[in-house]
Amino acid sequence: MSPLDDSNAVSRIGPNAITRVAEALIAERGCAEAVFSAACLLHYLADPPEAMVDERDVTALQRALRAQLDAETARRIGHDAGLRTGDYLLAHRIPKPAQRILKLLPSGPASALLLKAVGKHAWTFSGSGHFSYTIDRPVQVRIQDCPLCRGSQAEVPVCDFYRGTFERLFTTLVNRKTQVHETQCQAMGAEACVFEMHW
């Protein structure tokens, strides 16, 4: 069921979008307080969320990450947080039998099955954004009204959290040589954030 049951409902996103950013910040810089304070989210460091969070908190955290850090560091931390999220999904959310099947399939069918499953749960990471995909070469994922860069402007793509998550899932379950690139970003004026998977 989508969290948007009526026009007044608040869209929510899984807690990995908060907790894995904190982990990545601590791993890179030794602390996460400055960024979380700038986002007015220090309470999440004291009491890490275990349930879905308001998507506006995720947007605020991503903005603070880019505002408090230089662009390259922000991108590196976002990517690392995405990789950590992928690890969590592999360990706790994607059944091991399904993982074994995906690994045995050719890359094309495996990517189709993986993205079909991801699409069923897309609201848990894209919130009120709109998730879609195409199984071509390259495989392409599109998130319109992306919560990671909503209301932001940038000269380069900034949705590294998603890029890292897709990278971990695809290199583990589809093809270990997969490279993920964000080829379009709404922060740069595009209509949607677009991620391409090459192998």
C-alpha cells in the first residue's frame, strides 16, 4: 500500500536514508553532528530511526550534506551511504533464495526481475517521487520529483545515495561489472533523475 492514501498524507521513506548517512559521515569524518544539526535532525543521532521517516527529513539531510561539505566529499559520503543501504537490503530485505536465483540468471533477465521487485517497494525509498524503469541496454531507472535533490540546484548530478544503492544491488545480484551513472538530475534542471546501469 502506498503511504499516500489521501492528499494530506505525509510521504515516508525508509530509515536507511538517515541511518546510513550518519554511518558514512562518521566513517569519513569521525562525526555526523555538524551535518545533522544543520538539517535540524540531531534527534536522529541520539535515537536512530527504526521505522519510516518523513521524506522531508531526508530532503533536508541531503541539502545539509551538500551545504556543509565540499561537493566531492558530499558525493563520496552519499555514495557510501547508498552502498551501506544496499548491504542492508541484501542482508535483511531480499530473501536469500531470490538472491541465488538472480545470480544464476543472465544479466538481462536478472535485472528485469530485480527492478520489478524494487518497483513494488519504490515508495519506501522514493517517497512521493515517481519511480519507473526500462530494461534496455543500458538498463535505466527514472525517479521523477526525486526527494534527494528536490528544490536544489547543482552543476553536477547529486543523487549519489541512490547511485550507491543501485550499484551494490546490481554488482551483487545482476553483473559484478555493473557501473551506475546518474546521467540526468533534477538539480541540474532535468525532468527527472535518471540512472543508467552498464556492464
